[in-house]
Amino acid sequence: MKISKNWLKDYISTELKTERIGEFLTDIGLEVEGIEKFESIQGSLEGIVVGKVLTCEKHPNADKLKKTTVDVGNGKILNIVCGAPNVEAGQTVPVAVVGTKIYDKTGSFFEIKEAKIRGEVSQGMICAEDELGLSEDHGGIMVLDETKFEVGKNFADYFELTSDEVFEIGLTPNRTDAMSHYGVARDLHAFLSTNQQKSQFEKISSEALENEGSHDFTLEVEDTELTPRYIGAIIEDIKVMESPAWLKDRLKAIGLGPINNVVDITNYILHGYGQPLHAFDADKIEGKKVKVGTVKAGTKFTTLDNVERTLNGSEIIIKDGKDHPMCIAGVFGGINSGVSGDTKTIFLESAYFNPVAVRKAAKFHGLNTDASFRFERGVDPSITRTALTHAIKMIQELAGGKLVGELLEEYPQKIEDSYIILRFSKIEQILGTKIHREKVKEILKALDIQVLNEIQNGFEISVPAYRADVTREIDVIEEILRIYGYNKIDAPQKISFTPVKLSSKDQDELENSWARSLQSLGFYEVMNNSLTSVKDETDAVKLLNPLSNDLAFMRKSLMEGLLQNAIYNINRKNQDIKFFEFGKIYHKKDQYEERKQLAILISGRDVAENWLQQKSVTNFYNLKAYVKVLLERLGIEYKEVALADERFSDALAYEVNGKALVRIGKVSSAMLKEFDIDQECFYAEIELELAQELRSKDTLKFKDIPKFNKIRRDLALLIDKNVAYQDLYQTARKNKSPYLKNINLFDVYEGKNLPEGKKSYALSFELLNEEKTLEEKEISEVMDSLVKSFQKEFNAELRS
């Protein structure tokens, strides 16, 4: 939100410098993200002087250029080469002298320098209107009235130029009271007045209006819950034209383009007081009746942007006497009832609409306007009439309009202020410090919060309706702290807390344990948005009212988010990726399905490059090892099976009782191409609910460290190429010997000196008898049994 300092000064008077005001606004929660300079004419015509062309002759070396001499005052004569076709001797003209900066529409500039143009010295530039920012005209140089402009004078002296400083405030959505210059000034004054800073603040009130004659318009509000307050005025003899310079500059300073005096006035009131207004062409209101209510679902309505929209029947609609829609209340006007250059009479609306209804309508139609931004958060219901009277006064002054008859108003049930009990003990408990009750009372008064009654340990207070975000005691305490000053609260020297031991049945404990393990292995945790876009909508959960097309679906997988994190880092030369994320995924099958997963992504080098170790590129087996570290904590047996998943080029699943606990693999080239990643990535996802279910069975057992040494024996097997290590591993695990403790594949060979279609696997086997040292006979029995199993199951041959 942009706030103009000049505009702010209309409501608050202070001698503080701009930077200091910015600091104070940030201190009270209106965070100033930047301060920009605004000039009604960029550069403020600095360096432009009034000159008189003394001589003008054809350039000796160029057909389209002329060589002139120009008097710029104080006896100084400049030689200037000019390309304008209308330059002549005797003219009074604006001249940019050497050192002047000439700006274009984008804010870029070039500096006037003394130069030679086709061999002739040029010591300045005679300017056209567009070069000075005065208009779009570039038909030739600007010729001035010599009776009004004095040679040698600064050109800027003849214009009312505006210079301003604009605060960019990162306003939080709850601060509806500060969505205007008046609101910001009011909040700033509350802080300054209670912190020994001089300031004066004038509260606004309704303007005294003079009306003429009467009108025959009527008003009907069909549902006062949807529209608790509505006021309208009939203003005749309007002259729709360009706004005065001061009003246009006010709007330009905060990034708005002026349109015409009537629309500009409504925008001025909106950004000045925070109350949106809407002007209708009264001659287009059939039946001379304004109705506020709803219409049938399916009704077609064309808005000001010339888009035909289908109404859903829940929007608040401003209608004419024949129930024709004229405006989606609080959101967007209609094309057939808007103010145009031909408008002579307007119906000017000021209202308080139900925030929830406005929010739903804005989201349904994908419209986000300055009006809806305020209405859907709750505007000040007490300023509705005040804002309207100020707008009428401005229209009378700037558009020649006259108010006809009485204002039309419906306000059957006043929106009351909030009643809250504030306890001093609670203030001290929350803030950790004691604030004197008189100081508390002073702050409340500055915030327009009325102390109704003083009770033994606090106050009974009334919070004004414009503070829609202050409805509880804790909200009031936050307001007190805001104005008292966060920086005045000392940080405690110690923090006391009670440690909580989590149960093994608590999934948070499992997640924290796994997170610590991964962090110790060099991983970084990330957190991505659950809302995304999808190419394939199959099984996808779509939002009914998405904020945008890019956030229209609930994510189906955590992989895309991690790949987005990866390319973000890779593009910034951080190519070694070790990320993990805990998050939920969503699918719509027979019913809606929500599952929580742990996702892991690795890419780049596994070990940082150094002089002692060669470059080590991460691979599938690195990721597999990381996953096994986590699964060991579950104390479970699982089965490796091949996995067909289009996200992977090669993949496995770890299954427990037929359920996939882990999916792990190399990310497919198609997925990598989609994210412009040109290095291999490896991804795993673990089903957290299933992991917790298996963990809760508490199958993990502890035993003593064995006193006797393990015995290792190796086998080199010649097997068919289609036999996987997992097949050999599962066969070996079926061996009945209690001595077989560990199996490992330590070498694979395919190539020369092997029969066609064969490969060689070298496996190690560790054997242990925990009661005594194994004898060679016992070892041989186990190894012979293993060899026979491999020969029977896979037709394996021993290699010497």
C-alpha cells in the first residue's frame, strides 16, 4: 500500500523527517518497505531556463538541422544545433543547458553535454513539450509567449510542480483501520502523542451540505444482514472533465492513473478515508429506484472491463427498479451504468457491505479491486456518511454538481462497538513487564478506545467498530504493546519451560527423530506450498475458488516442489543438493485421500570437492543408504520389489505386508527436462502413517555385544543376467542356519571371458555363533547349503 507524505500531512501535522516517520510507522506494525520520491514532472524541470533564439540558419553539413544562437540571460549566448522544423529566430523557448537531465516515460534519462554535431558546437537543447514531460506533443519545439516568460528565468518558476515522498507499507490483512491515509495518520498520532513527540491530528466529520429541490428516486435494501448500511445521493448538473493538477498528482503519487473528475474524487475518498464509493449514471437507472439484494443464479452481467460474467446468486447486487444488475456490490461496477463523458446526473453510493459476502463474490469472479480489498476485510461503518458528504462537497467544487433532495439512507441496526474487559494482571503476564494504569489509559484514549468503567483489576472498555481486528482482550493488549513500543520491553535473562517426553506412538517424535538424522547427514529441510498447478488433472483435488491458476490444485506429490527447490539452487551455483520435506499429498479417487510423506531429494556431489578426495557424484545407492538409516529405527523387515512409476527411470519399492512403505529411484529425464535440470536427481518418499503404524508395534530389541568374532566367507557366482541381487539375498535369508548374520554384494562383473547372457556376482557372508567359536565343519555346512540353494533356484555356477 502506498501512502503519500503530502497527503498524510492533510490529517496530521508533525515536524519529523520522512525517514523518522518511516521508522515510527514500522515500530507500530505498519512496516515501511521503502520510500520513493515522486515528482509531478520527473526532474522538476531542473536546468531548464527561458531563452530567446537570436539567430537561426541552415546547418552547413546537414539538410535537416539548423544552427542557432540562443540568449539564456545574464549576457550568456549559447550555440545550439536544433533539428526541430519550427525553430525560428525571435522565438522564446525552453532551453536545457549543459548538465540538465532529460527523462523519458520509463524514468531513464540522458544528460545534456556540450558536443559537436556534424562539425558544429552545440551547448544545450531547445526542448519540445514531450521532452519536458508536459504533454505527448513532439511536433516541434515549445514556443512560449514572450509577454509571459522572461528570458533567463528558471522555466520551473512558471509551473506548480509537486514533489512528494511515498511510503510503501507492507500492510497485514487484519489492519483494515490503516487502509487509508487518514487511518495511517490516526495510528501515527496515537504513537506520537503517547511518546513525547509533537503532532496535531484533526478528526474528520461530516460536511454541511446544501441541497436544492427534490428528487423522485427511492431506495430498497432487501437484506440488511448483507447490507447493514447504505446511503445514496442524487447530484445533478455534473460536468465530467479532467481533474485539477493537485488531484491528479495525489493519485499519481500512489500509482493510480487519473480518469475524470468524478471517478478521481471517488478514488481520492477511498484512499483518503478508506471508504469505497461508487458513482452510477442516474439517467440509466430504470424506474428511478435503487435496490440492494441478490439475483437469480445464472443471471448474466457485464462488468466495467467488458467481460460478461455469470452470477451465482449469492453476490450482493445493486439493481435498478426492474431488477437489472448495475454493480456487484463492493467489487466491480457494470458497463451499462457507469459514468461517462455524457453523464449529467449521478447516483453516488456509500455503504457498509457484509465482508464475507464481498469476499466470496470477489473470489468467485476472480476480481481483486481496491474496493473489494477493503470491503472484504471490513470498512469503518461509522464513516459511511462522512465520506459521502466529503465526496459531494468535492463534486460540487470540481464538477459543478448540485445535490438534489435528501440523502437516501438505510441503517436500521447500528453496528455497535465491541465491549471488552481488560485486566492489568493479563497485560503484565503477556508483556512480562508492568505498565502504569495511567499510561494504559493514555494509550487507550489515543487509540479511540473508550474506558467505560474502572474496575478493581482493570477497565471495562469499548473498542470502536472500525477496529474489526480488535475483539478480544489479547487483541487490546497487542494494541497497547504496539503503541507503548516493542523496543521498550526488555528481553528476559532466562527462559523457563517444562520438557515434554513424547510417546513412541507420537508421530511428531518420529518426524523429529528422522529430521535430526537427516540434518546430521548434511540435509536441509524445506517447506513448500501445498497449492500448485498440475498438467494431469487425473485424481487431482481442485479448489472451488482458487486464488490463481498457478494455485488451483492440491499437490499430488512432493517431488515437484523439491525439484523446484533444486533448480532454484542450481541456478545460483549451489549444485550439491540434499533436501528433505515433511508434507501432505492429496488425491481424489473414489473419495478424497490425504497422506503425509517424508520426501528426500539428492543431486550433485555426495562429498565436497577437496585436494585429498576425488570428485564423488551422488547416485542411487547413496540415497538408498540414507533411507536405510531411517528404516533401521523402525526395526522391521521389508521386501524390495521393482516399481513402475513414470516419475522415475529406475525405481524400487520397499514393501511391508504388501503395502508400499518407500518408493525410491532415479528421477526420469522427462521430469528433469520439465524443470530445466541437467544433472541427475534421486528421489525417495516414505509413507509416514504406515511408518508410524509399524513403529508403534515396538519390534526393536536390544541384545549384548557378542564375545566371539564373526567369520567371513565369499562366493563368486556365475548367474543369468536377469537375476537380481535381491533374489539372491532373499534366497540366502531363507537359510535355516542360525549362524548366518549378514549378506553383502561387493562386486559385479559383466564383460570379457564370461558366457553370453551371464554375469558374475561376488557375495560376502558373515557367520557368528554367539556361544562359541565356529568350527570349520559348521562353516562348511552353511556355505554348502547356500551354494546348493543358489544352484537349485538360479542354476548358479561357482567361479574360482
